[in-house]
Amino acid sequence: MFNRNLICVVGIGVSSLVAASASADFINPIVPPWRGAPDADFYGWESFTSAFGGPNLTNYTGTESGAALFNFGGGALITGTGNLYGAGGPLSISIYGGLTAQVNDVILNIASIGTIINTNSVRLVISDNNGNSLSVAPGVSELRSDSAAPGGQGQIQTRAFRWLLTGMPFAATRFELDFASQTNNLSLDAVSADIHYVPVPGVFAMLAASGIVGIRPRRRTR
């Protein structure tokens, strides 16, 4: 038989997290000056539709298509405010997307409420179509905002992670961003990923020859 008292306690905890997360969003995230430039991609999520195993497509204001976010942690659910909540276990998040040129800068922002992100789980994986891959821990990890959630329900946090890449040994075509929560009871409120590409030398040479400066090369249309 189900323990009705336990169900009530869990329900109260979820309700408190939902109420707090409705106004959480990003607080002081890293927003690169090159966001929105032709040689950059911006992906963002502010609400989620799949709690486990299915793709969550980008929907943050100003975002692009071309990447999807998945949760592979069991016991998750979608709250009434569209948050991804690890009710029965830790969240295990992977973001997959394609690359159109060599990458030199990647920024990941995560807004959450409840328990906190396991910072040791955060990884960037760059790979190509020939079986080559490179897994890298972030060079920068910053707690950008931290405050107590109402009702003793953990913390409201924005965390940012950054990778500066140089000397890639292969021409990557795909990226993967991974992170997980430390335990259950983390409510994922918003996620953003900014990717900046190395300028294409051939394009800049053409611009210089024509006397045009200060224009970044456009990427291929998806």
C-alpha cells in the first residue's frame, strides 16, 4: 500500500520548488559579447517537455535550433512551470548539437533550484565523423548567483562554465555538453549554451583584399 503521508510530504516539497522556480531563471549569467554574431551559435532552454529520454528543443528567447537537451536520470518529471525536476533521483543531462567550424570558446549557463549541480560532472565532448573525440573539463567554473530557496528547499543558483579551446587535433562536427545534479530534488529552470567559432582565414583574406574590415564570416545555413 502507498504511504499517503509520504505522498503529501513529497507533494509539498515539489509545490515549494515550483513556486520558487517560477521566478528563478538566470541571475547574472555569463553573456559573451559575441552572442548573436555570424560566427557563433546560441542555444537556450527555459521550459522542458520531456522528463526522460526524449529531446527538449530550444525555446529560450533569441535562441537557435540545432541542439537538443536530454535527461537520462530516472524518476524525473516536468513541473507545472515547465521545469525539469529530479523527483526520484539525480538529473543526468546531455546536450547534443552540430558544429559548422572549428570551435574556440564554449559557455554553459545553468539556472537551478533545490539541490545543486555536481560540478565534477560537467564535461564538453567534441567529436567528428571518423571516431575521434575529445572530452574536456571546463577551464572556468563560476557560481554567478546563490540564494536560499523559500521553505528551506535548497538553493537558487546560476552557475557558469567556460571552455577555451586551442589546437584542436581534428575537425570536429558535433558537440556534447554533460552535467548532473548531486542528488534528487534539483529543479532545472534554464540552460544556455554559447559556441564561438574560429574565424575562417580564407574569408578574412578575401575581405582584406577588398578593403572590408570588421565583418565576421557567415556560417553555412542549416
